[in-house]
Amino acid sequence: MPMLTAQLGEAARSAAPTPVLALATGGGVRIDFDLTTVLAQMVLFCVLILVLKPLLFDPVMRVFEERERRTEGARAEARRLQEEAGELLQEYEQALDRVREVASQERDRLRTETSQLEGEILAKAHANAARVVAEGRQRIEQELTRLQAELERESERIASRMAASVLGREVDQ
């Protein structure tokens, strides 16, 4: 077996390189730069530019410009709307402050009116109470006077009866 391995290694070393190996080891593509090739490529480039500019480049540039215009327009519109919203917010806050001020003034006015009304009601109540007390005192004095007069008459009558009873005869008054 060792002999067979040696023969195979020798056969592999003596064989000619394969075409794939030849390309990988230095078989490259040759390019000639002569005047006609360069001119032909320049003419082809110019023709492509002339054909592709109106067909491809100009529409693409218009799309880019339109997109940029719309984007800037939307940004400007957003800025304008934001400023308008800020102004509306300020107006709202100012109106709210005015409403609060008016409500505060109205509340103070109502408190003042309520205090005055309370004072008037209390004054009337005190006056009514004083009048009722005065009328009560007057009625009591009248009743007292009437009762005193009646008591005097009754006491005179009782005194006359008692005197008549004690004396046994009628007493003249």
C-alpha cells in the first residue's frame, strides 16, 4: 500500500494544471484603452444622459421637489396651526380670568347684599320683638290696673261684709 500512495502523489504533481487553475493563477481579461473605445464610451454616456434626463432624472427630481415642497408646506401649516392654537389658548385663559373676576365681583356683591338683608331682617326682628314686649308690658299694666281696681272694689265689699258680720248690722259706705 505504501507504494500505491507514492505513485498517486507523483502522478498528481506531474499532471498539467486545469483550466480553472489557469484562470486563478494569472489568466486575466485584457482591456485596451484606445481612442475609439474612449470616444465611443463618451458618446454613449452623452446619449444616455440626453435620453435619461427627460425620461428619468427630471421626473424623479420633480417628485423630490414636490415631496420637499409638501413637507415644508405641512411643516409651515403645522407651525401656523400651533401658533393659532397658542393664541386661542391665551384668549381662552384671558376669557376665563375675566369670568373668574366677574364671578368674584358678583360673589362679593351678593355677600354684601346678603349682609345688608340679614341686618335689615335682624333689625326688623328686634323692632318686632321690642314692640311685642312693649305691647305685652302695656297689656300687663292695663290688666294689673284693672285687677287692682277690681281687687279694691272686692276688698271694700269683703271689708263691708266683714264689718257687717262683726257689727251685726249693715255698714254704709
